[in-house]
Amino acid sequence: MTVAPHLLIVEDEASIRTPLQRFLEREGLRVTAVADARAARDSLAAGQFSLVILDIMMPGEDGLSLGRWVRATSDLPLLFLSARSEDIDRILGLEIGGDDYLTKPFNPRELLARIRAILRRTEHAPRTNASESGPPLSFGPFTLDRERQLLERDGSPVDLTAGEFRLLDALVSRSGRVLHRDQLLDLVHGREAEAFDRAIDNLVLRLRRKMGPDGADMIRTVRGLGYSFAGKVEPR
């Protein structure tokens, strides 16, 4: 089956956030829901999303500030929510690069229609959260050259498929973090790829075999969650 679009909801009110997440998941979308900007930044660093739904009025860093950061670091679509109907909020949201704006209270079905409209407009443009380029990374006897899409062991290339390389890149560049299978599926395949049960587990198994004992031990299984990379990673 096709991987469903993955949405990030940033909403401090649990009475809105939780029912909205459940509604959108029933409509076939994958949803990560967080309560503040800090959690949103962590989620964006750990996974790939198709759209961010962002409440403007939040304690701490507000939605407009977070939206500016998202727009400066990615081309992810943004849909702003606000409890106020003032034109200034709508104008500011659109000026910083928002794709749409909806005032609370709203009908969840209207929000769903707007989400689908944005996704239709952007479905042919891959969305990224951060640059995938950067300096080569070293860990143990290995060097991961992202620009050349190459893994070397003691200077000799290791034959990896594109999916295996992207999986290793996702783990190494987020060393020490636990990445859920859902997040890895986003990072490895993207939202329009064909997915199947255990896809990530099978990739990990093949990658461990190709890297041998030295590399296999660096890719740790976190039971019930996903995987993390335990090797010491340094820029080369």
C-alpha cells in the first residue's frame, strides 16, 4: 500500500489536539501531535512530514515564531490555526509562508478538506525537513559520504542499495536518538513509496549483514519502539 501523508499538529490545548489527531487518523492520515514548539522541533528533526498544522497562540514560543523557523529550514506546507479572527494574524501567517489559515472554532471536516487541498497542490514536490548534504561522517572503521552516496570501510566501498544507504544515513545523522519505525519509513522511503509490514526491519537486517560485526553492533534495536545508532560519530 502507499504510505499515507504524515502530519504534525502543534497545539497546546489537549481538548483540541487529541480529538483532532484521532479524527484525522480515522480518515487515513498518519499524525504526530505535540503540545509546544520545543516538542515540534524535536519531531521535525526526527522524522519527515507532509504538512505542519500550527496553532498561533501558544505559551512560550508562539506559532508564528515556530512557523518562521520551519519556513527558514524547510519547504514544508504550513496550515495555521488561531482562536482570533483578526486580519493581522492571517496576514502575518501568510506572509511568512503559510499555505492556509483557519480560525477556531472550526469544523474538523473543513480542516480535512483544506489539508487535502494542500496535499494535492504539493504531492509532486518532495518535502524535506533539512539538507541531506553535509561533510562525510566517520564511525569506527566506516566513513559515510553523503554527497557521493557512499559507505566505505577502511577505504573500500560497501555495496549498499539506495534504501540501505538512506536508512544508515538517517540513523547515523541522528546518533543516540531512538527512531520509531514510522519515522524511519518516512526518512528512507518518503511519503509516496510503497510500504509493507516489517519493511524497516528487513532493511536493518540486510544492512547489519553488509556492515559485519563491527557495524552491526552499532545499530541497536529498542524493543517496542524502533532503532538507534550507538556508534561514535565524528565529521571527517
